[in-house]
Amino acid sequence: MIGFIFRKGIFRPNYVLVVLLFLSSLGVFANEKDSILIRLNKVLDNKEYYVINKEQNIRNLKQMFVIGSLSPRQEYDINLKLYEEYLKYQSDSAVSYVLKNLEIARLLRQDELKYESEIRLAGLYSTKGMYIESKSLLDNVDKSALPPRLLPAYYATCNEFYSHYGQSNDNSVYYRKSGEYRDSLLLVLDPQSLRYRMEELTRRLYMNEDVEKPLLDLLDQTGDEDKERAVIAFLLGHLYQLRGNMELREKYYAVSAITDIVNCIKDNASLNGLAMTYYLKGDVDKAYRFFQAAIDDAVFCNVRYRASEASVFYPVINENYHRKEQIQKSRLQIFLLIISFLSLFLIAGMSYIYIQIRRLSQIRRELYNTNLKLGDLNHNLLRTNDQLNESNRIKEEYIAHFFDLCSTYIDKLENYRKTLNKHASHKHWDELMRLLRSTTLVETELEELYKKFDVIFLTLYPSFVDEFNALQVKEGQISLKPGELLNTELRIFALIRLGITDSVKIAGFLRYSISTIYNYRVKARNNAVVSRERFEEMVMKRACKTCTQAHEHDASSI
């Protein structure tokens, strides 16, 4: 962009350099001003610290009165130092020490000390608004009798008196009178002194002359601890106020305020100037803060003309500040109302969500319980289904064994018929009769039947013997002989397990009397580890469970 400007001849290089330097100087000025305002706020916040130091200095001076055998002149000098400490800090205390010096001067009959005290007292009365008393003291001073060292003080006091009095009634006549006494003051001051240069630049400023550079040079020669710096900076602020330069006006009034606060100068104009600056910039909060600080200082110091300066605009600023504060309060109330409504909606929403969560939790519990019930039902259904499958399997095996057994017995009957027919055909009547009368065949077949029953039953219920003994006390448990699958007692309960519970049928199958079967059943119930009434029911359930497990084991093996 800069190259484009150069090529087009819009700006010459030296002009561009000037512009760049100007822009950089603006940045430096902004940073410098910001640092001054930051320091001002810090100093204002620590205002009490400087007051404590001031009071300590005053206490140290008062301690000098403890020294015994002080001469009146020594007391005069101590009072003078205390007056200087209280001057522009607390005018009532300053007045009290000047009055003491006036008494000492009269006691010593030294007119020079008397005139010095009266001049100082007149100046204090002027700041307190006691214009009649101040004017009376100044009129009683014989100017021709004053020594040269008191003439600057006399002319300065007259200058301040007419300035204060003119300010109180806004009369330009007294301002002109004040200017005349400044001219007289300049005639008796050392032209090389700082005070002379300050008074001369003040005169030129009110004559609308350009005093910017000499004031800036003078300001650079002072620091925050120099009381004169406050006056010089205030004059610069007033100069830029006349020029309408708001930024520089703010900056130098701030420099003046810093010096006033650091040196505990309560009789100051800088805070009032800053307050008016911020008011014109539209910053009501800062304007109110500095006006309040200015009034507090004026009241503390009891400087009437300073209080009058602040009171002119303070009601306007105070009204604007409170109006702004009221607007802010109204906005805050509206915001609080909105927040309250939002909070109510939030509470309602949270309550609704909480209720829905409770309902959802209840539904989840119900679903969980329902799932548990469904699980139990499903388990029962599976168990019932397994039992049905097992029952079907047992029936199928029963039918298979039944047909096999029937087929075997048919074959045996056929063979037996053939044997009898053969003996009859050959007329072996004795052998025929022997066969017909013999019970060996029946006994043999019964023994074979029981063996097949034992094998088939234990195939279906392999753990039946162990399960049965588990339901018996130790003394009643059955021990089988080697090679024996079941004995009579176990066969009785095997038949019961198969659903044959009638003792008559059991007795018929096992070829025992009914009483024998009954005794076996009673004996087993008496030896049961469970109740006698539930023993046979437990036999059936145990056997059923064992059969199911065996079937599952066989299925998994396959």
C-alpha cells in the first residue's frame, strides 16, 4: 500500500514518515495517559495511607512541645511549622497555631512577627470564607512598615483574597483587583525562583497567551512530592480546557490530583476539575466519584470557596448519578424479575423431569419384576416342557421294552408249546406231566422279569438308589449285595416312582402279600429324614430330577 502511494506520488516519503511518527506518538500518549489514570485510581484508593503519614508528621512536631524550657521564639517556630503542615490540610487547626503565634508576637512586641501572623491569618480567613475578618486584617497591615521578606506573602494573600471574594459573588472587578496584586507580587519575587515563574505563567495564561511549552518544561522539573507540581499540572489542565482538548485536560487534571492526594492537599481544585471533565465526557459514575471526593476534602479542610465551587455543579451531577442509579436499579429489578420467572420455569421443568424420572424408575422396576416373573414362568415352562419330554421319552422306552418283552414271552410260549407238543406227539406222558407240574419255568421267568425290570428302571433312573438312601437315616439306608441291582424294598419304591402306589398291585407284581408290602412302606417312612407324609412324594420328585439330569447328560454326550 505504501509502495502504491509512493508510485502514484500521493505522498512524498518525508510526509509518510511524519504521518507514521504522528501515529506512533498517539499510541505513546494513549499509553502514558492510561498509566496516569491507573496511578490516580491507585492513589485515590490508598488515600488514607497518605493521611496517616501526614498525621504522623504532625504528631512528631507536637512532640517537640514536650521539651522543657522552650523560649517563646522556639514555640513560635514550632507553631509556624505546624501551621505549614495544616495549611491546605485543615484550616481550623492552622488558624489555631497562627493565633498562638500572634499572641507570642504581641508578647515579644515584635511587629515583624505580628505582621507575619496577621498576614497568614488573613489568608486562612479568606479560604474559610471569613472575608470581613480577612479584609480587616489586611487593611490594618501597614505596607510601608513591612520588611522585604514579608511583601511577597502580603501581595500573595491580597491576590488570593480578591480571587476568593470575586469567586464568591462572581464579580469581575475583584478578579481585576486580584490580577493587580499578582503584578505587585511579581515585582517583589526573585525572577529566577520557581514561584516567580509559576505566577508569571499564571498571569500570561489568564491573558490568553501561549504558555503550553514553558508550563510543560516547568512540570518536568517537579515530582509528585513537590506541592508546586499540583498547581503547574492544574494550569496545564485549565489551558487544555480553554482549548477544548478533553483528553489532555483529563490527563493533567489527573496529574494534579495525584500530587494533591500524595501531599494531603485538601484545599485543591484538581478533583473538581476532573469531575467536571468526566461529566462533560458523559461518565457520570466517575464524575460523581471525584465530585464527592472534592466535597469531602473541602469539608474536611473547611475551605468555603472550594465547597462553593463544587456545590454549583454537584446537585446536577448528583441528580444524574442517582437517576442513572435508579435506572440501573430498575433494570436490575427487571432482570431479577426475569430471573425469578426463569427460575420458576426451571423449578417447574426440574419438577416435571423429576416426576418423569420417578415414573420411569417405577416403570423400570415394574418391568424388572415382570421380567423376573416372566423368567420364572419361562423357567417353569422349560422345566414342565423337560418333564413332558422326559415323560414322552420314558413312555417311548416303556413301549419299546414292553414290545420287546412281549415278543420275548411270545417266543418263549411258542417254544414251550412246541416242547409240549413234541412230548405229546411221542406220547412221552410222564415227561409231559413233569413239565406241566414244575414251577421252575415260572420262577425262572420271574427272576428274569425282575432283572429286566431292574435294568430298565435303573437305565431310566440311574441314581435312584443313592437318592433313595439320601432320604433315609443312616441306620435305615439300604446296602445292595454284589451283583444286585435292586432288592425287594427298592423295587417297591421303584414301582411307586412309576406311579403304581396301590399296595395290592405292587404285591401282585412282586408276588408278596399285601401286609408285607405295607410293612416295607411303613419301615421306609419311619426311617425317612423328611416328614413321613411327604416321604413317598419326595421319592417321586428325587427320581424325576435324577432322570432329567441323566437325560441332559446323555444329550450333551451325544
